[in-house]
Amino acid sequence: MCLRITALLRGYSATEAATLSIQERRKRTARRVGFIAKAVYIGVQVLCLTILLQSDSTLGQAWRSTQATYAWSFLVLTFVNFVLYLALCTSSPGYLPLPTADEESVALNSKDQVQVDLDSDLDPAVRVQPLPYPTNHANYINLAALGRNPASEASRAEGPWWNLPNPGRWCERCHAWQELRAKHCHACMRCVRRFDHHCAWTGNCIGEDNHARFWWFLTIQGVLITWGLLDAISAWNLHPVLDHGLFPGFKISVASVLLFVTFLFDWGLWIYHTFLLATGRTTNEHMYRRHGPVAYLQHVPRKVSAFDQGVLHNVYSICCAKNPGGYKLPPHDQLLHSAQVETFWDNRYYSCCR
């Protein structure tokens, strides 16, 4: 029984595991978990809505009366929330383009073009012959084709990759050119620009192209959940449980608990992502900047947001503008100066959400 449940959650059986690669196993597991999470999300929404409409709450009474404007307003907001949810599930988070067949062929054959040892003291401008990629991208492709470690080679030859004129590195998993702030998602098997996180509830990544949509979804859903929770409370105030027996009270109790838990979860996420958008951060950078895979932030002072350009510009860049030129880290002296400046989030009296 346990093996069947494990296979159901993973998306593959124990016999199939031996024939599947790690990437394929991760992909199947992510799809199965995403499917289950979506089913749970939609099921909770339908259950709470059904209980509220059938209860003696303000919403239930309005739905059964001839003047159902109040109920229809709630249903319209529910429909808008569901449309935003579907749009978020199917939207592109900003996947980085994969190399074409011709470009990948050139990259794989680049070891025949490289005649100069990159460990030598020759001028960096003549180390690698030109390829149809940015210069530092060509360096990474050539190094990988020669069987070398791109990260260590680039660090020794040209300094850290994030300090290059066109910062980026080659993704060894999907072969995309991974610019600054991008990250490879093991569930989607693609690199995402300005990667924030992979959302299990939507089965999709949150990145540069849909982070604003995710924030609006949290906002609309938070208003809807708050409305539903207040309506469930009205059912308790208007008609106590003892007047109607145990079962009617049990149903509204289930809806109240579910709405209260989702109320805390949704508004907690809303506050956190509002902070991230206002300060120019991402979940990936904020959570793992010190002891995780975000190497380009390990030299940045702890309380400094390296990509912060002011609240208005941060919000505008996510909601209204794209960043085709990519991201670049400020000079180290500027980062050190920013560490001495007091802000609303970090000052001499308190420090919030470092």
C-alpha cells in the first residue's frame, strides 16, 4: 500500500525508476505533485463556496432571496480569481531561449576551433575564436567542449562570471545561456529569467514575466478569502450551532477552519512578496543568498539589495517594463556605500527581513 502511494505521488513506479534519468524522475514528480496540488486547491474552493451558499450566513441568505446582488458580487469575484489562477498556471515565467540546432552544433564542435590554451597569459581578446554567442558565453561553451570546469576556468582567467561585461554562464542542464538572476528549475527543466520560485499550487515557475500576475492573484484571492471568512463568522453570529443541531454546525466549522488557514497563508505570502517587489528582491535571492546557490550575492553586504532602484522603479520594472538588456551588479564601492545608508527596512533601531 505504501509503495502504491509513493508511486502515485512520484509519478513513476519502483521498476520504472531504474530506467529513468534523474531529470525525468524530477519532472514526473513535479507534474504529479502539481496535479494533486491543483486538485486540492480547486476542491477546497468549491467546498467552501458550496457550504457558504447553503448555510444561514449573509451570503447564503442573499443567494436564496430574490435580491441576490450580494451573492452575485461574491460569485463574480470568485470567477475573476479562478481566471487569474488559470492564467498563472499557463503563463510563461520568462523561460530563457534554448540554443538552436545550428548553434548547439557549433558549440559542440568548438573544441576543433580552439587552438589556444586558456590557461596561458595571452590577451583575453584572442583566447577564443568568435561564436554566435556573447563573448563570455563562447568561452563557457568552448571550455565545456574541452571537458573543463567553466566556473573555475572563468574565475581564474577573467574573474567571477558575474563581474564580466555581459554577466552570465552556460547551463549544463538545458544548455541555455543563463544570464544574471536566472536559475534552472528542476521541475520545469528550463532556465527562468529573474527566477523567484516554483509554485507547487500552480505547477508553474514564478519569474520575471509573471511575478506581477502572481501578486495580483494573491491580492484578489486574499480579498475573496477574507470576504468568505467574515461571511462564515456571520453564520455563527446569526444562528448558533445549538439551535440547529450538530451537522449544520459541523459544515460551517469545516469551512471556517479552511478559510482561516488559507487566510493566514495567503496574506502572509502577499506581505512577503510585496516586500520582495518593493525592494527589488526575489525569493531565491532572499532565502539563499548566504548559504545557497546564489553565488553572485555572496560578496554583497547583508542588508543591501543589490538590484534595488527605489520602490517605484522596482514595481514599474516588474509590472510594466521588460529588461531585455539583462541585469548587472553595481560596483562594489557602491554596494559598500549602500550598506551605510539607513532605510525603512534596515536602520539603527531594527532590521526587517534581511
